[in-house]
Amino acid sequence: MQIPLLDLTSQYKSIKSEIDEAIEQVLNNGTFILGENVRRLEEEIAHFIGTGFGIGVASGTDALELSLTALGIGEGDEVITTPFTFIATAEAICAVGAKPVFIDIDLDTYNIDPQKVREYLRKAQSAKRRAIKALIPVHLYGQTCLMDELCEITKEYKIKMVEDCAQAIGAECRGKKVGSFGDCAGFSFFPSKNLGAYGDGGMVLTNNPEVAATLKMLRAHGSSKKYFHKIKGRNSRLDELQAAILRVKLKKISGWNQARIKYANLYNTLFSKQELEKEIILPKSQGDRLHIYHLYCIRVKNRDKLKEFLAANGVSCAIHYPLGIHLQEVYKNLGYKNGDLPNSELASSQILALPLYPEMSIEQIEYVVDKINSFYSKGA
């Protein structure tokens, strides 16, 4: 049996007629930039998440960068974030001229630890350091951060919050969807995401009308009226074709997320039946949060050997992420070293993503668990 980490072909086949019709309508209409589909997708996603405004942009990375710019974050400022995520989060901070400050994660959720954030800000305040201007919490793997605690911290220390929701569309914290807590929120529509386009794409959500207006100018060369430019902007527009595709998929996202949750729970049940919990640390779903499992990640001590064994048996896995951002060569000037952020470093050495997507079968999940059980039964 061959089991991919993700099967986008199966997803396309399940909605082929709707996707093909949406694409054909755009082609026949002849409007390809900032057309009706972009406008309506912005409204539909804002409504789905529970915010006032949506602004379609070219990528999830741009969504973060333009959010920071619209909030006035720039040269000489510092932005707190997690080291255990895709590098785009730090890239966006550096792109506006700010400096990333990495705070360690909580090993139960793999998200930034609010207590450690508070401790860092308390020390910075005592030292009268005023450069810290924002926080970017990342809802990693589809698991929400502790948003009530983080919102309380940003309010207390008067700093901005940009949520990185690239992996978490539809996830909830205490009944409220992520992306509706911060000053802005960035979403990615990279093809592998739970709501994925057939190319790059992103969106910023906000409740602030002034920020929304600024974002619309920033994405279109700093212009609100063609050929008249008020601010320094760039070209970062969500394509009309991608918006049409995403509008079809948005109608399916809640069902797809529920399928992911169902299969994640099945994994957990099967691992428990095989008594593999002594070998594997399973992902934890917190009672007051809805985890939508963009990725189903386990932690194991002999991760690389297990990955190799599974590949030999037709099971595709991935490592998200093998090296924390704080230890990446590109950021060595920031001065971080091994041991500075131990939870993140431990997770990087042990994390493994198993196949999980809505179109999977129960038999495929049983096969993956059976092969992992076989690996440990042989005394690996």
C-alpha cells in the first residue's frame, strides 16, 4: 500500500465539476485581478471567521508582512514570536525592518508559551526596553494558542498582535475562531493547507476599518485610486482564479476539518489499543479548543529510523520542523545558540507528521498504525 502525506488529486476529483465550472466562469468573464470573486471571498472568509474585513493578498507571508506594516511596525522594533514554525513568520518580521525575538514553546501544544512571553516582557519592562511592539502567535498544526492569556498580555503591555493562522483556518479557542482575536490575522492558501488554492494566495483579517483601508492600498502599489499613490506599497494581490477556486472549497472546509478530527481521533484510539503510548507522544487536543489537525504530528525518540522504515513500507511522512528558526544560519546574527530554547529544540529532534487528509480511508490509517506497531515490536 502506498500512502501519501497528502493527496490533493483525490480532493480535486471529489469537487472536479464545481472547480472546473468556477474556473470556466472566470475565463469567460475576463476579469483576472481584484474582481468579484476576490471581493466575495474576502466577505465570506471574514464572515466565517467573525471579523469585519478581509483583504486578499498574494501569499500567507505577505499577509503577515503587510499586517505588520499596516500596524506601524518597522525599523528598530522588536516582534515576539515562536522559533518552532515555518520561517515565513520570521521573514515577515525582518522584511519590515524589525527584529524577531524568539520565545520557547509549550511541549503539549507546540505553541508559544504565554508564561514565557510574560516573563520576557516583565524583564524588558524592568530594563526599560521599549522596542518590543508586537507579538505573532502561530497556531501550529491546527492547534490554537492560549488566546485569552496572550490577549491579556498584549493589552497589559500595550503591544500589537498579528495572529499567524496559516495552518489553522476554522480552529477555535473557547468557541471563538482564531483570526478574530488579534489586531490582524494572516492566513495562507498554499495548496497543502486545509483551505488550499492551486497556487499561492493569502488573506489578512481585521476588525479595524483604517487598517483594512491601509492594507488594500499596500497590496496595490500604495493606491486606492488607479495611478494615484498615497503610501509606499507593492504588488500583492490575490488572483481572481484562485479566489474562485477557494470560494468552492470554503463551502467544504468545515466538513473537511471534521474529517481530519475524526481521523486524528482514530489514530489516537488505534495507538492506544496497540499500547504504543509508551513509545509515542500523541498530539493533545485541549478541551476548550478545537484542533483542526492541519498536521497530525507525533513525537518519538528514534524519529529518523521510524521515518525511514515507514518510507520503505509505502508510508510518506514529513518533519515539521527539523531545525528551529533561532538556529537557522540566516539568523545567526541574532545570537541564539543550542540550548537557549530547549522545548523547541527537543520537538525539532522528535516530531514526525503522519499522513492525514479528509479523503483518507480507515484502512489506510490502520495500515500506518500497524506498520508503526511492527517497527516497535521488532525492538526498534
